[in-house]
Amino acid sequence: MASDRVDKPLPDIPEDDGSREEKSFGNVFAELESVDLPLGTTLRSVYDDQPNAHKRFMEKLDIRIRNHDREIEKMCNFHHQGFVDAITELLKVRADAEKLMGQVTDTNRRLQDAGREVTAQTEEVIRCRIQQRNMATTVEKLQLCIPVLEMYSKLKEQLESKRYYAALKTMEQLEEVYIPRVSQYRFCQIMAENLPKLREEIKDISMSDLKDFLESIRKHSDKIGETAMKQAQQHRTFNSAVQKQASGMGYGKPLYSLNGQIPSQNNGLGLEDDDQSEEEVLTAQDLVDFSPVYRCLHIYTVLGDRETFENYYRKQRKKQARLVLQPQSNMHETVAGYRRYFNQIVGFFVVEDHILHATQGLVTRAFTEEIWNMALSKIIAVLRTHSSYCSDPDLVLELKNLIVVFADTLQGYGFPVNRLFDLLFEIRDQYNETLLKKWALVFREIFDLDNYSPIPVETEEDYRSVISRFPFHDVEIEKQDFPKKLPMSQSVPQIYIQVKEFIYASLKFSESLHRSSTEIDDMLRKSTNLLLTRTLSGCLQNLIKKPHIGLTELVQIIINTTHLEQACKYLEDFITNITNVSPETAHTTRLYGLSTFKDARHAAEGEIYTKLNQKIDEFIQLADYEWGMPESDGRASGYLMDLINFLRSTFQVFTHLPNNYNDHAAMSGKVAQTACMSACKHLSTSLMQMLLDSELKQITMGAIQQFNLDVIQCELFASSEPVPGFQGDTLQLAFIDLRQLLDLFMVWDWSTYLADYGQPSSKYLRVNPSTALALLEKVNRGMKDTSKKNHIFSQFRKNDRDKQKLIETVVKQLRSLVNGMSQHS
């Protein structure tokens, strides 16, 4: 209606002020009746237009409302008749509708009565059909559930019988095949929820079995290793027998197969493999049940957690390896400690080798090599440390044999063992050191028990017994009748035998080292050289220096070393016969016995000279000259006569040595000559030092005469040829310095000395001016002191004064000569 009102145009009004106002309000009404324009803006325009606009607007608004009411009334009058007609028609239909309703109700009642019995029967049929359908559905579902239940029952039985791998397969079938068919049932949901728990239980049980397995192999490693090493030892013995059979029982390089197994088919000794199979060979599987590790591996593989299992197994085995490689602190004390240590290590790696080949990837070759390299470094360090504590060569030798069997055993399983054989060379040096220490004691005992006398042989049997132990051959001695004496003492054949025993002992270590005969020959020669040049030489040097060893013993030692030196060539032949290596082979080491015994002989000779000189010094210390005596006693001093008698008896020792064979006679004569010359020179030097002693301030001519008598006795001793072999007055020349000095003072021939000084033909050529000056000053002081005592209240006699003036003149001339010599030098 509002829109109808808007559409109708307003009546035209003249355009005066009222018309303009009317037009303005018309626009306002149009805007008010419009639904689009804002009412506030329109009303504001009415009030803001002009004064009294509100009143006029309200009047116009009332007029506008009345116009609209008239239009509404007209419209209602126009439609009123049609509304009345419609109501009349509706009232007529009402009666027909009530009649129809009654008929329908009646019909419905009759139909309900008629269908009630049918409905009851139909409901019965429906109920039966539903029961039938439910039964079919139930049978169908039961047919689906029964296999699930059977499989679950089977699973329980497998778990109870500890068939865990089969149980996991059953779980896999349940999850992938059976449970999805009936997953809507609660019991299947419970089953499905329980299966992961069962898997975890199986993992825990299998892991527990694995731990028991690891503990079992840790306990059985010793037995496994012992069995493996015993088999390797048997193989080594067998191969050694094969080699000896092939080489005619000669010595050569041992034969070893790389895998430590006896060759199949014919073994070279006419024995077939059937002979070797009589004894059952135990393996790791015979001693340890490996099924837990197989089972656990399969279980973790099925569960998709194989990597976790592999990591755990390897980690635990590494820990066990470290425990196995840790030795006992007293392992070095007995061979049983070493054997237990090696057995455990071999057992560990035998198990790892079996696991490597029996499983796919549980352990890899790289893993076993890593463990072996770690173990090898530890083993070498342990053996190097503990073997250094061993002082018994027998224990070191047994250790070497164990290491060889240990290395051969593991080499048979494919582990590299070259570093172990390198270690054996270090232990070989240590073994040689222990041998050297042991033989040093043996040599000392031999030397201590020796009587240092020629070996007496009473019968032919005794002679054969000696030469069977020592290579001695002398035609002259063989021609002699029994009883007779051999030049060396008892220690010589004993030393020779012990050197051969040392070579045998050293050879024992060189066996089974997979080295050639040439290398073994070189090792034997080097170790023998050490024995000769260090041990035996040291024992000889110590023996020679012992205070109780006298001159007779020293001479016998010289003879002994000569025979030992001659026997060195037989020792070389002995080594050659053992190793079958020709001495002409290039780079063959020679024995250094010649230099060893020569050095010992020279040391013994030097000790002879030293002891003689020491004895001379002891006699010289007994000298008690009265340097102020006016006249000599007319006879030599007692100490000097005793010394000369001692020297005579001493040098007789050399003449009593066996001299019926040229070599020893020449040797003893040479030593005696050198000793005699050394003794005379030392005696002459000692007497000269006694005269020139700085503490001796004055000497009388009587003391000079007494001293001259002693020197005369020394010259008589030298001229008596105490040791044969000196030519002319060679021995007397040892006292020439003393003789010329004493003659100069006894004759008082200073004019000749001073006139001929420096001339080769001088009578006093050996008298040094400084020596003459020193002695002259002492004589001068002695003369002055004697003159004072004899002429204390009188003046010097004229000859004494003349002699004093002569001495002063000679002293001045001697000093000028001494000063000239010092300036010239």
C-alpha cells in the first residue's frame, strides 16, 4: 500500500510561496515513505528549512494520512463480496468432509479386524526368518572365528613348548590373515592387543637365552680353546713327522699347512685318512649349544629388530673379548697361567669364527678382524710385559711353544698372525738373555770347581773319555806312556760341553718359527757369539781378577784359553752339522771365539804382570834404609834378597809347566820372558823412585854404597837367566839407568859425565842431569850433616872443603844443563 501511495501523483498546486512549500513537503513525504533514504537526514531537513516548519509539517502529514485512509477503504469495499462467497463455499464442503471421515474410519476398522490374524501369522514368519538368518550368520561367523581360535591355541602351545620362532610365524598369520576377517569381535581385538605383548615376552625370553648363551661360551672358552690348540698341536706333530720322514730325519724347516689341518688323501707316511678318523674330533658345536643364538637371531629378524640384536651381540662380545684379554697378575709364574690365557682367547675366536660362518651377517669378517686386531695388540703388549718377568729359560721356551701353537691354531681359522712371530723374535732375544744368565752361573761354577792343573790320565779309557768330550789331538802326547797329563785343566772340556748345550738350548727356541735353515743357522751363530764374547769372556775376566787366583792359576788359564780358541772351529762344524748350512754360504756369521780367548789370554798375562809388580811393591815397602849411615854393611839388604828369592821361585813355575810339546813351551816361555822383563823394569823403577823420593832430604855415601850392593844383587839375578830365552845381557839392561847413576856417584866421575854429556858414546848416557842434580843435592846435604857431626868443634878439613867446592861447581853446571834442556823443550 505504501508503494501504491508513492506511485500516485499529487495534485498540482500553483507555484506561490504556499505551492513551493507544498512541493517541498511533498518531497519530504516521498523521502519518508521511501525505505532507502535515512529518516534522520529527512527530518533534519524539515526542521532546518524555515521557522514553524514543524507545525506546518504536522498539518501536511495529517492531510496525507487521511488521503491514504480513504484509498484503503475504497479497496476493502471492492474485495468484500468475493471474501463472503469463499466463506460460504467452505461451509458447504465441511459437511461432505465429515461424512467422508466417517466412512474412512469405518473402513479402517473393518480392515484392522480382518488383518489382525494375518499380522500375527506374518510376525511369526518374520521372527522365524530372523532366527534362521541369525543362525546362518552365526554359523558363518563361527566358521571364520574357529581358525582364529585354533591358531591362537596353536600359538599358546608353541609358547609353552618354547618354539618361539614358530610362534612368531603363527602371530604373523594371525595378524595378516585370520584376525582381519573377524576384527569386529571383541575377543579378536583382545587377541590383537595381546600379540605385541607376546612378542615382547618372546624378545625378552630369547634375549635371556642369549645372555645365558654368552655366559656359557665365556665359561666354555677355555675348554674350546684347549681342544682347538690340542688339535693344532697334533697337526704340527704330524707335519713334523712327515717332514722328518721326507728329509731322512735331517733338520730343516718345519712343514705347516696354512689352515692347520692334516692334508687329506695319502699323508706321506703310508697312512690313510681312515687312520686319523679313529679318534673323534671335537668341535665348538660339540662343546657349546649354539641354538640360542640362532633362535634369537631368527626371532629378532622376524620382529624386524635384527639390527638391535646384532649391535647388542657385538657389544657384548667386545666386552667379553676385553675380559678374556685381561691376564692374571701372576700369569708369568707358571706355564699353566699362559696356557689358560691362550685357551680362553682361542676359544673366543673359534666361537666367533663359527658364528661368522653359521649365521648370515650376525658378525662380519670386518668385525672379527677388528676384534682380532684389537686383541692382537693387547696380546702382544701382555706377552711382552709378562715375558720380561721370566728369568727361567725353560719357562720362556714353553711360552714360545705355546705361542707357536696359539698362532698356528688361529692361523688355521684365517686370522693373520705374523705379528706374533715377530714378537717371538723379541722373546727369542729375551730367551737368549736368560740362557746367557743361566750359563754364566754354569761357567762360574765350573771355574770355581777347577783345580787349574793339567788333566791327569791314568789309562787309555780315561784318555778316550776326555777326547770324546773335547776335540784334543796331539801326536807327542799320544805317543807317551800312561799315566800322563793333558795340558789343559778340567774346566776346558766342561766349558766346551756347556757351549754345545747352549747351542742345543738356543736351537730349541728356533724350531717351529717358520724360518729357513739359513736364518736359524745365523741365529745360532749370533747367540753363540754372545755367549763367547759376553758371558764366557766376562766370566774369564772376573776369574782373572779374583784375588785368590795366583800366578800358577793365571798361567793355566792362558793355556786353557788357547785350547778353547783352537776348539772354536769344531763348534762351527757342530752348528753346520745341525743346520745343514754350508759355512761357505754368503753372509754366514763367523764365531768370534778367537778374539774372545785372545782378549782373555792378554788379560791373564796382564794380570800376571800386575800381580808380580804388586808383590814387588810389597817387598819394597819392607825396605828400611838408614840413609844417614856412614858406611855400608858389606852385604845386600834382607828385603831385597827375599824379593830375589821370590822371583826365582816364581819364574820356576813357568819352567815346570808341560814343555814337552812345542806350542805350550813356546807360549809359557814367552809369558815368562815378558813377566821377568816387566818385573825387573818395575823393580828398577821402584828403586830409582826410592832414591829420588822428595821426602828423602839427604843421603850419605855409605847409604849410596849400601844401595849399590842391592842393585848388584839385582844385576846378578838378571844375569843368572831366571827365565831362559833372553839374548845376551837383555835382562840386565832393565837396571842400566840405576847402574850408570850409582857408578857416577861411586867413582865421583863428574868431569867425564860433564865432558861427555850429549855424546852417544858417553859412559853415563842413561843418567839424566835432573836426576843427577836431585841425588847430588841430597848427597851434599848428607855430607854437610856428617861433617858437622864429626867436626862439631873444628873447622872442615881441607879435602872436605875442596870436595864441597867441587859439588857446588857440579851443581851449578847440572842446573845449567837442566835449564838448557827446559828452554830447548
